[in-house]
Amino acid sequence: MATERTLSIIKPDATKRNLTGKINAKFEEAGLRIVAQKRIQLSKAQAGAFYAVHKERPFYDELCEFMASAPVVVQVLEGDNAIAKNREVMGATNPADADAGTIRAEFAESVGENSVHGSDAPDTAKEEISFFFSGLEIVG
């Protein structure tokens, strides 16, 4: 198995409900290590820049507004096949479709307020990590 790094964001719906520790415990129980982490408040412009890939989609403005509505916790997770493992732990985007025990099945409030974001591929992970972290901030 390949050791990888991936970006994880604990979204505003989860930080408002003080779920950071419970969500991080799920990552750690799955064998992922948190090698960088910070709590930040995104501006709508910063959220827009991060989610620019979705700019033409109908949910883009609502997503940016939501991501700027309260603090988020951005973090880098590391482990064997971290991208796939993180996505498995998060569960399906729609919490109604998420497997029992996943973050979204347990904590998501809706498809839009689904508690977490995770990178979907190695190239995306590298780009997303560098959006939030310098190399000096990532310690394993």
C-alpha cells in the first residue's frame, strides 16, 4: 500500500455542533494520522477560490456562502491509501446513502451540510493541501 496525504475539511455544520473531536477520532480509528491541522474562518472569496472547479454549477454560490458561515477545520491526513480511506470514512455525499458508522451517516444534516470534505484524487489532494498549508506546517 502507498502512503498518501489528503486534505480533510470539517465543515461549518460540524464545527458549530462541536463535532471536531468525534470526527477526528473516526479518522484516527481508521488508521489515518493528522499531520497538519488548523481552525480558520474562510471568507466567501476564499471559499470561492477553493471551490472554483464548481463555479458553473447551480450550488456554487450556496456552497461558498455556507463554507464562510462559520469556522472550518482544515487538516492533512496521512496513511496507507489515505485518499480512498478518507472517502470511505466520510461516507456518501448524501447522508441517506452513507453506510452506517460513517461520518456523514452519523453527523451530516443534509446533502449540502454534510460535515466533511475530502480530496478525491492524488492531484486534487496535492492542490488542495497547498491551498491551505505550507510545507513547514505539515509534520509527520
